[in-house]
Amino acid sequence: MILIVTVVLFIVVGALLASVAVISDGTLSRNQFIKLIVVFSIFLIFAIIVALRIAQNVIKEINSMNEFMQRQLDAIDSASKAKSQFLANMSHEVRTPINAILGMNEMIIRESSDEQIVEYATNVKQAGKALLAQVNSVLDYSKLEEGKMEIIQVEYDLATMINGFVTAVTTRAKSKGLRMDVNVDTNLPTTLFGDDVRLGQVINNLLTNAVKYTEVGVITLNIWEESRSDGAIDIGVSVQDTGIGIKPEDMEKLSASFTRIEEERNRNIEGTGLGIPIVIEILKLMGSDLKVESVYGQGSTFSFVIRQGIINDEPLGDYRKRVKRSYMRRNKYTYPSMPTANIIVVDDYEMNLVVAKNLMKVYDFIPDLAESGPESLSRIEEKHYDIIFMDHMMPDMDGIETLEILKKRQMIDESTAVIALTANAIAGAKDFYISKGFNDYLTKPIDAEALEQVLTKYVPAEKIVKKSISDLKNNKSLTSNDDERKALIKIFVSTIQETAKNLDSLLEAEDIKNYTIKVHGLKSTARLIGEMSISSKAEALEKAGNENDWDYIKSHHKELIREYLSLENSYKEVKETKKTLNPGELKDAIYSIIEMASVCDYTSTEMVLDSLDEYAMPENVESEMKHVRELLQKLDYEGVVESAKKMLNNGGN
């Protein structure tokens, strides 16, 4: 169209130029030239009109074509979304009866004394879990397509995660006559921060794939340390098999969904063809990528490197022995009693002292308590202690300054262990506190199992005696002394006005050091009773204080105080009507839910939820628990586990 208009204009302009040339030679008179110009002008206008009409028609056709293409694209997009939704819906619909079958089957295994029935039921369990894994693959694929796959990072035990997928895959490998070799770097940290569910899924998929495509030989899993820095570690993982291998021309097919390499040759191998594509996409979400090396007819190696945060860098050692020790601790018949242990807890918040005292009661001793650095110095001068639990952040004289004085004055020796207490569970914390002279550290709220490990490690062995677990039964259950729980709330409520005034005064005086310490303490105590909104706001102000950001503090201080003061009435009216559950116990309960739901144990999971109904909890946690119960009633055990893990990640502990 543009070409036509150009040609017409070129002809007209050419004719005009020719006319000018003619008149300049005297061939045409002036009147004749004017007439010629008029004729050419009319012709030009006509040509432009024709060209515009052609252009309009062409544009109309282009627009029509664009609209058609857009409709086609919308239809394709709609069909794709419908397909993804269908896959997701069908996956959920199919999982419900499978979970019901597995749940009922689990009851048969637990309750039947007939060996033959148990054997049959065990076979049903294995087959059911294999079927469920395939359905879950389809669901994961639909989540990835819709961009709904979430990476949920939590603190997790590395040995437990490894043991989970190794146990499952080893059984399957042995049933095919394959050998399973597992090599885990003993220097890896024991506790990491990341999405253990998705990481475990990735490794499990790779191992399962290796078993599927290997008929003779060995499956080898290697997990090692690549490097570490800034409180994080790069972990290398490889899965090697002696299977059929992959042809070079088939490498590109690995990432194709619902596609299997050499379909004709592998037609008898079970699976959806989603394992590797899901692995690739999950690794992308986690900032990693999958590498593949293969020799056709000899085998393949799949590997990746993943970065995880370090929570506890104590060397892992033999992961099998660590898991066994952990299991024995959970199922032990004795507990450590320390009636002659001398312990002191130093913390400027009364609530933290009450919690520590109640946690230590179960070991048959009552610790001494001090509310400040100077008070602790007086007590330590008069008495020898086996362990000093020292809060880091205290006003006037913090934990580090107090420890420096203790050592400078030679008030303690190597027979006294000093354990830092901190609400900041950051990577590299242990190294930091050890560099400051502490022996170890505990995070607040104090975890009961972590406390027991510290006590048994640092209290002299001659002061520890073993007692029957039955003596401890009432102390460690969820039905702890209600009066003690109410005492925590009363302490919290009684200090609201005073703490708010102190914070206002410190802000007015621009005393950023003590303001930061005070909001640090509020962060800890609010978290202790489950008030995560207050805790988060206090944490943000603490961070601003550490960065000397007065602008942020001044603009957000009133918001914190307003919400903090509003708790006074709400706790008086509501919180004391039910027993209260401290965060450590809530965390234990959530872990119990995860553990029971993971093995499709409906009855035990329901019992934990029923026990929790007796306790007052923050609104958001109560809502999540209600959702967990709904998922359990639908027999959606995977949903129960995912929701429980989200609660841990969102501060449910």
C-alpha cells in the first residue's frame, strides 16, 4: 500500500517537474501551465484518496487479523488454564480416596496381630504411596504451571531429612536387587534453614528415577560441602546410577513434561514423565540448576548445588547414628534428674525468667534468677554455679559486658559454663557468642529439647541421675500447670503501661541504645505468648535502632505503642478465659501434627488438635488450626503437613 502511494506521488511530482522544464523553455504559455497544474492537482488528490481508501482497507484487514489472533491466543490461554485447573482438581479428588485408603490401612497395620494380614496391608501401603506419589507429581506440575509453587523456608534437621528419602528409596532398590550406596559429608552442619520438603522431593525424585531406569548394579547418592560463607553453605548433591543411560540426542527431552525417553524401550517403566521436569523447575525456584552427565548403556549422573542457611554448624557426623540417637531420645524410658545442679538465669524480663524456671522444674531443680547484669554479679560472687544462662540484650550492662567483668574479676572458672540467651536466631550465632567468651547459646523462646541437651552437656555427670519417664509424664504434657500459664499473661499485662512509658521516655531522650534493648525485650516477650504482630513491629524498630535510623523509629513508634496498649484490655477480657499455651509447647504440638500426618495417622493427629482446643492461641494460629482440622477431615494428609510447616515458618512457634 505504501509502495502504491509512493509510485503515484512520484509520477505526479515527476510530471510537475517536467512541466516546469517545458515552460522554462517557452514551449507552454503561463495560462496553459496553470491549467496543467490544476489537472495534475486534481489527479494528485484523486490518487491520494484512492491510496487512503486502500490503506483503510488494509488496516481494517490487519486489525481483523490481529483480533482473530488475539482470540486464538485467549482461547489457547484459557484452554491451558482450564487444563491446569483440571489437573489440580483431579489430583485433589483422586488423592482424597487414596489418603482414606492409606489411613484405614495404617489402622489395620497397627491393630492387627495376624502376620499375614499385616503383610498384605504393608504391600497395600507401599503400592498406595507409589500411586500417591504419581498423583502428587501431577499436582506439583499444575502448581508450577500456574506459578503457585511456593518455597517455604524453615529450620530443619539435615539427618532427619536425608534419612526420610534414603529409607524409602533403599527399600525399593533392594526389591529390584540393586545396591544403594549413600555417602554424606560428616562435616555438614546439623541444622539448616531452607525448604526441606522441596529439597527432599528433588533428591527423592532423582533417586526414584535412578531406581526405575536401573536393572542391575548400584545407585549412589553423594552429599557434600562445596563451600560456605556469610552464615550459609553450598551443598552439592549427586545421584549416580548404572542404568540404561541417555543418548545425546535425547538430552533435550529431559525437561519436556509428560515425555519419557525411548518410549518404546521403556514402556514397562511406571511413571508420568514429570519427575525430572518438576526437579528442574523446583531447583530454578531455589536458585539452582540440574546438571546431567550420561553415557548411553552405562548410566547417568544427575547433580546440583543448593545454598542453605546454617542454624547450627555442629558437624553432622554419621547421619544414621544421629537419627537413631534422636529416635531413642523421643522414645526413652528415663530422663535426667539434676536435684543438686546449681543454675542461674539472668534476664531483664520477668516473663522470660518465669518460663525458664518452669522449663527447668522438670529436671528437679529450681534455678536462681537475676534481672540484670549487676544483680547477677552479686549472686555469682556468693555462690558457685554449674551453668549461667545469660541474656545478651539487657539495658545498662548487657550479657557480653557482664561476662567480661566475671572473667576479669576471676569470679568464674572453667567449671562454670556460660550460655548466651538470644531472641535473634541468626546464622553464625554460635561462632559469634563463642568468640565473645560464651560456651554455647540458646535461642528464645527456649526449646525444651535444646535446653535438655545443654543441661546434660554442661552439668557435671555426677549430679545427673536417671529417673523413670513416668515421673515426668504430667510435667511434659500439654496439660501443664494452668496457674503458671496464667501467671505469664498476668506478668505481660501488668508491665504494658510501664514498658510503654519507658519506650516513650527513651524516644524523647533519644537514648537509642536503651530504646533498642527495650524493644528487643518486647519482641521476645510478645513472641513468648504468641503476639507475633507486636513482636514483628518491635523487631523492625530494633533493627532500626541497630542501624541508628531515627527517622524510621519516630515514624513507627506510635503505631507499636498503640497496638501494644490495646492488648491490655483484650487480654483481660479474652486471654484468661482459656488456658494458655507457650510457644515452645505449641511448636512441639505442630511438630507432632507433622509427624503423625506424615504417616497418615488420623487418630493421633486428631488427638493433638483436640488437646490444642483447650488452649487460648492468637487469632491467626487459631484460624490455621481450624484449617488444618478441615484438611484432616478430608484426609488430605499432605495438606495438613504443608499447613503445619507454614505455621512454623510464619512464627507459629
